[in-house]
Amino acid sequence: MPEEAASGNTPDLESLHHETQTFPPSKEFAAQANATADMYDQAAADPVEFWAAQARDLVTWKTPFTETLDWSGAPVARWFADGTLNAAYNAVDRHVAEGRGDRVAIHFEGEPGDTRTLTYADLQRETSRAANVLASLGVESGDRVVIYLPMIVEAVVAMLACARVGAPHSVVFGGFSADALRSRIADAEAKVVITADGGYRRGSASALKPAVDEAVAAREGAEATSVEHVLVVQRTGQDVAWTEGRDIWWHEALEAADVLHTPVWVEAEHPLFILYTSGTTGKPKGILHTTGGYLTQTAFTHKFVFDLKPETDVYWCTADVGWVTGHSYVVYGPLLNGATQVIYEGTPDSPDKGRWWEIVEKYKVTILYTAPTAIRTCMKWGEDIPNRFDLTSLRLLGSVGEPINPEAWLWYRRVIGADRTPIVDTWWQTETGAIMISPLPGVTVAKPGSAQTPLPGIMADVVDDDARSVANGGGGYLVLSQPWPAMLRGIWGDLERFKDTYWSRFRGIYFAGDGAKKDADGDIWFLGRVDDVMNVSGHRLSTTEIESALVSHPMVAEAAVVGAADETTGQAVVAFVILRSEFADGAVHEDVQELLRNHVAKQIGPIAKPRTILVVAELPKTRSGKIMRRLLRDVAEHRAVGDATTLADASVMDLIATGLTRPT
Ligand code: WT7
């Protein structure tokens, strides 16, 4: 990439700690595993037919498809295009119709300790009611609905209700600000927003509705959004402002609604959801996913990567539905497969640091899927905390969101998995919709720190700058060379940006934005992003987006943001800012850091708050004016500053170094 030299995120092969221990599957696990080694051969023989077989086996179609893949409109794929189906029917109704209505779908655990259990039959009644409410509000197939909810049962019900009526949902993570919510609502042109009065977080009720009120209303410089109604779930009982005619209590509307609803059958390529994610520019991208292919691959991966046995397993994915992991592995994958799962509202340390393990013990969780950042946090808290609980029900552990360092992998396996459970390190992205690269439990000899192998039916490779496949031992860029069923179908409203972002770096193949290395066996090790995307606690943040937020503050003249290595969160946001001259001369505002951190929280959300803000007099730039983030990363990570010879003004780094008197 031409910007590469300047942004400086070249995959760093040397920094990779190579763990040489391997973990073959136990005989007992292998004997009962869903996955078999010959799946790779079957898929390799005819990948398209392999996916067709999965689609017939794992998904119920209203009208069967006769055509599997149409790639003639590349890079927009069409999978199973002449088939019709409904996602909510597949996730819920068919289980009831086939006699599984009494199976528990969701064990809900609220942060304050309230619980709720829903069977598949309960879920069918709730989603049908909610679908009838949406229909009564004029939501029709194709209309967009934004969901801004805490991690409560209603979030799942709301998503499925949208799917029932054919209305693509766009879930916005509850940690995003009113401004971020507003831009997503506007971009999706949503008709309805589903929210709550608030949710419980770290022991107290945290409001959500005020952000929605602020996001949808007209204000200076912005018209009112397209939103006609706001459905409000009562979760905390806190006071809310109310706009008559627009706002509707969820519980009142559902109570009055019919429990029967016929799902709207849609074509396989009908949009199922839009999910906004950070890119390399300031504006978040609305990643578009459609129905048939997405459901096929989420069900397939959930069944084989997690070895799901729906009659006996209790599955728990700790992700929030605001992220793609929550879409694919809390909502669609598990429910399609008829799983029993745990949903937990709050944080791992509420009311104390044993909460997660207490939940595992209480519900006898067998499969746990979480992020390296959470594992590292638990490591820091100490193993005596999980050791206090009975975790013997666990039989498989998963990891997602960022590379898992071997040390965390080994701790996860030893302390949480009793040195017995397989671990699956699953690589994928919002864009890929479902897991792409992962060991298969019961088949793969696991290597701590490596995601290892593309799943059957997935064609991934590591290539050099000229798109040539690197030899084993080499490093480069991760690409996906053939279309896959759950792939994004575009960026909402911006086909050009879709082509530019993913398909222009290497002609005709998908560029993921990740650096990777192949080891001597050809197994894949991920090395982090090679673009201006940061990964903080497994959440994707854009350097440019945070820079834009910073310069929108009147005190800031210029800003540069980098992701600096952080022991717990993987990366942390570090911002370098130049203040406007009227603020910069001599007396730096005492709480400028706090002021700007809060400004970013207001603009984007608390998750984007820089860990550190450094006020500097200059930023290192190339002669063409491009900020050399590589050098700033050296500063942020307290390293000797690397090669600065391409700087327009070589003295800048000294200036920055001497000016760094007050790191926060
Ligand atoms: C980026 C995608 C996939 C759901 C959560 C994040 C990084 C994700 C791994 C992994 C190494 C990983 C990549 C990827 N990533 N999983 N197992 N090993 N890196 O979804 O927000 O779309 O971010 O997360 O850099 O590109 P996302």
C-alpha cells in the first residue's frame, strides 16, 4: 500500500513470541467431535458444492435454492439467490415446529442478579409480538430499524423481530454517544429506534434514552432524523423524557400485540442487517449482510468450531450484541443450531471479580467464547479467583477479537480449562460475517497463539506486496481469495468505497487489513492491523475518526492518534495534539487532557477515549505532509525513535521528546 511507509504499520515478524508447545486433541474429545479431518478434503474437492450442502443441511428454506454462487457481479456475491427463507423462522419457529419448543434458548442473568429463562416457545411468542408491533408502526420489509439496547433479552428479541418482518436491523453498541448514534441513524435512514430507559453497568443504572432523544431530534445545524417512533424497553425504571406520539413503551405495546405472526419470506440476498464499523477514514462503514449465506456460515461455524451438541451444551459468548460477535455468535449461530445459551448483562467485575466464574458454575456452562483482553484482565486479577469456582463443566474455550498471546492462551487452558479443554482461536471480521480461520476442535493439533487454518470451504492466504503467496516462514498480508457465504455484500450506500477498501489493494481478492505470517507448517499467525485501524480490547477504532473528533474541539489545531501496545487491552489509544496558539502559549490548560478525553467520549463514545493525550508543539510529517505515525508509536511505546530520515523537518522528534514532560 502506498501509504504504508508513512503509516508504518508493517507487520513486525520479529516481535512475535513463538510458542513451540502443541496440544493434540484428546482421544475422548476427538471421538465425539462434530468436525472430522475429511471435511477439508470434501470442501477442497468442490467448495461451492460444500457450501450448498451446508445450506441445505443447516438452514430451512421456504423455497429451496437451485443456484449456489453467482460471482458474475464481483465483488458483490450472490449466494443461494433463488431460495427464500426467514432468519427468525430459522432461529426460533422451526425449533418449536420440530418439537424443541420446551428447550431453554436463553438463561438471562442481569447485572443486579435478576434472572429470566426463555424457552424456544417463549422466544417465538415474544418475537412474534414484537414483529406485530413493528408492523403496526408501519415497518415494512426493507425498512431499517436501529437498536440501541443493553445486553438484555429484548436485544435478541428486537433483532429477531426485525428479521421476521424483513426489516434490516442496525444495532448500535450502547457505549456509543448520541452523536455516533445520530450519524448511524441518519446513514441507515432508520424508521424506528428500539432502546431502553437504561441498563445496569458496574453496579448502577446507566441511562440510554437521553442519547436517543438527542440523536433523533432536530438541532442547530441538523434536521430531525427519519425516525418516526422510538420503542422503549423498561429495564431500570429510571425517569425518562417522553415525546408523545413518537415514544412507545415496549412492554405496553407487546402486551397488546398478538402472539401469532407469520414470518415474511425473503430472498436469500435480502439484507438482514447493517453493522457500522470503523475504517481507515473518519466515517464509519455500514457493513451490509444478507440472509441465506450469512445464516449458512454462522450456523456451520457455530456447530463445528464450537463442537455444539444442542441437547447437552450450555453455551456462553460474552460479547455484546452491539458487535458482530454478538450478531453471529449470540443471536444467529447459536439460535439457528437450537443451542441453550447464557446472556449476561454486565461487566466481569460486578459485584466482584468472580462474577463470570460464578455464572459458569451456576449454569454449568460447557462452551465459553470470549476475548483475549478479558482473559488478560482475569490473569491480572489472579487465578485464585476462578479457582474458587467449579468450572469442571467447561469442555471447550474460544477466543476472538485480536491475536491471543501464547501466555494468555496457556493460562486460559490451564486455569479455566483445567488443562483439558481445546481452545479455538477464531479469526474473522465484521466484514466476513462469520469465523474464517480457526482450529477445528477434535481435529487440529493446537498451537498457542496461532489461528492456524482456514476452515473447510474458505480460501485464505498470506501474500507479499505483489500479491504473491509467501512461502512457509514468510510474512505479509492476509487475503481471502474466493468468495464465502457470509461475506459482506457491500458498504451501505457506498459501492465505490466497498471496492476501494477491500478489492483494490490486490486485484480481485479480498484484502483484510491484517498482517500475518505462515509458520514452517503453513499455519497462520496474525500480527495485527496494517492500516490505520486500532484494536482496543477487541474493539475496532479508527485513528482518523478519533483525530477528527479531537480537531473538532476549539482548543485543538492538529491531532495524531496511534494505537500503542498495551498489556491488557492489546492496544491503547494515544493522542498527540497541537493546541491552537491562543491556548498553547505557555500556560497549558491544567485539565486539557481530561477535557479532550471527555470530548472524544461525547463525539464517539467512552470506548474511544484516549488513554493518554500528549500536548506537543509539532507533529512528525513527511515532505508530502503525511503524519509518520510509526515514529509517534515509538514515542508512545517508550522506544528509541526509529528511522526519521524521511521527515520534512528532522528536529521535530527532538522537540516532541523534550516537550513530553507530563504524560498522563
Ligand atoms: C479485526 C476485526 C471478529 C469479531 C471481533 C472483531 C482482529 C479478530 C482475531 C484473531 C487475530 C483478530 C483482526 C481483524 N481479529 N479476531 N482471532 N486473531 N486478530 O471484529 O471489529 O470487525 O475486527 O479484529 O485485526 O481484522 P472487528
